[in-house]
Amino acid sequence: MSASSLSRRAVLKSAAALAASAAAPGAVFAQSGGPLAFATWSAAVDQVKSHLAAFEKATGLKVDYSNSPWAQYREAMITKFVGKAPVDVLWVSDSWLPEFADAGWLAPVDGYKTLTAYNADTDAFSVDSMMHKGKQYGITYYTDFMGFIYNEDMLQKAGIAAPPTTWAEVVEMSKTIKAKGLSEYPMLLSMAQESWLIEFMAALVYSHGGRFTDDKGAAAMQSAEGGAVAALQWIIDAVQKHKIVSPACVETGELAGLKAFGAGQHAFGLIPKYRLRTLNDPAQSQIAGKAQIALMPKGGPKGTHATVGWMRFYGMTPRAAADPARAEAAVKLMEWFGGKANGEYTFQKMLFKDVGAGFGVKSLFQDPEMRAAYAKYGDIKVIEAQTALAKKKDVIAPWFGEWNDVNGAAWQQAIGGKITAEEALKRSAAKWDQLKKQG
């Protein structure tokens, strides 16, 4: 283990211990009354302010709203928690749930039926993503998934009538497109070591019927039967053997990939679903009206159309939960944003129409207004079907960051031909089990 890794873990454990003691009943959060403290990252700020104003008018409750940039948000919240700054309700990434919950920075919401009642109308992977050690920690803010996007115009020029349904078909269609001179690298993969990398990997692994970890949280990625090896091998072959994916994919980030796809350089791409809005906007894309979504292709004999989903949610702190009146107010605020306000999912609809943020509410797929809005840039039937097949990341753990560095480097080395897929996943598995044992 490197000194930097040890230092980072020590810092996190120290912060967790401080926050856990701060969250002890009666220790810090004894105050009641006063405005609710609501913290978010700096997204949809105008929409949040508008919806907050309506909340305050409808309930008579006051809210102190603060936000900070996404890139600094997690660290800013840890600083607030350790420093005992007032926070009652906050936006939380599914990636941070184990860390925040184990540190005592989040309170379970299982006891608030007003919130858990929405589970029945929420996609399964979204509910799963808010669960930790058998407890639920919030209500959905927004959700999305990694999509398989294709350039309809390029397929038509190649004489291809329908998008691929398997990764083998992706290879064959890409060869046809390449042979016709329509694209040098028909399949876009963005495999740079950045925050999106695990989503690209997970989509490939899940669609090959695989997983990174087993039901007990131990490494399963190294198994020859597990699907992760097959997924990585597919990439290796696509780069080195078939030459349908650029070798530069290991240096291509999500945003650079998006721009290349929007410039008409590729036929197929793993792209976050919400980017369809950008790709079909004439002001931002050269292929506007031609970017379509298909179900994630199946890989191998155990393959499925599954993909990876991610979500963000409204969480409650122990400060709010410690006082019944404050907890009641916090629940009202969380429902107003994450559930229904005045009888409908007002904020989810506002977010989708204004900024294109996805939703995990099943009934909204049947809402005529939402269907009409989706139809402007995406096939809602395919999107609804893919949403139902989305799965949470199975590597969310307090040590995820350390493992992700090793895993990403191993995949990149394999793609570059320096090690085999099997060796890459063995390294990744060994690091996972080492970190899991250390806790």
C-alpha cells in the first residue's frame, strides 16, 4: 500500500469517527426550531429556488438553502459534518452512501412512511441504491443510466436496417461501416481514468451477464464465468483485433467522446442516456435528429440487456432526525422535492423539462406531458424498458476510490496489450479483497 493510500484512509476514518461521535443522541444536535438547512451541489439552482419558495409559502416553514460546485461538494459536506455545521437535508450520491451512513452523517428514513410509500412507484435499482445494511436512507432526486446510442444516418448509409442486439453484432456491423469508409472507429468507448469510467465498465460487465462482486461483497470479477473477463476481452479484441475502437479510448473522457459522437465520427457509443438531449439539439450537435437509443446489446451466452444506473437522493441528517418537529419538517421538504407536491411530481417534471434530468418514478413514463417531452429527442418506450433493466453499481463501498484507481489502471493496461484480461481482473480482485478486509 502506498503512503498516500494509507494517509487517505486514515483521514477518512478519523473524519468518520469525529462525525459519528458528533451525531450521538443529545451530543450536538439538541437545538430545535429555526430554518431547515438544505444543502445541494450547484445544479438546477433556479429550479430549486423556485420550488423552495413554493414550499415555504405552502407550509409556512423556512429553509436556509446553500449549494457548492459538484467537484467540491463531497469534501465540503464532510467538512460541515466534522465541523458540526447545521445540515438537515442534503443531496447525496449513491456512491457516497456507505461512507456517509457508516460515519453517522445520514439517518435512516425507514420510520417515515411518508417517504418509503414512494418505493412502490420507484424503479427497483433506485430503491436499491438508497439501501445500506438493510436500511433506507432517502428519497429519489434524479436517476439515469448508461445508454447504447447509435447514429441512425450512418447505419442507413451502410445499409443496416436495425441497431445491433448483441455485442457480436456490434462487431460485424462496425466492420461493415468501417469497410464502407463511413467511420474509422465505428464504436465509441471513453475509457479514460475519470469518474465516468466505472459506469462504462459496469455497463459492459452487466450486459455480459457479469458482476464485479458477489452477494457477500467479495470480489467476483476475476471469475472466468463471471462476465467481467469476457467484457474486458471484448474491448481488447475491438481495439487490437477488429480495430473498430480507437486505441486512444484509454485517453478519451466522457465529454470528449460526446463531442466526437456529436460530430458524426462514430456509429455506436456508450453514452449517458441524458446526453441524447444534447446529441439531438441542432445547436450542439451535427447529427441532431439522428441520435437514437437501443437496448444495451447482449454479450456472450449469459448476456442480458442490463445496464448500469446511477442515482442521487435526498438524505436526512441525525440533526434533523433527533428532534421530532425538525424531522417532520425535513420529511415534508424531502417529499416536496423527491415525492409529490400538491398532488403531482412537480419537481421531477420541472427538472426533466428544464434540464433533461432523468427520473426514477415509474408512473411518470405514462404521463402524457412527459411522454411528449421525451419524444422530442428519444424513444420513450426503449428508455422505459432500459430503465427497468438498470442495476446499481455493485462496487459502492467506503474503499471504492482506492480500488477504482487500481481497477481502471488494470483495464487500461489490458486494452493496451500489456497484460491479459484475466491478469487485469485478478489484480483488480486482489485489491478489492485486500481493501475489504481492511475495512
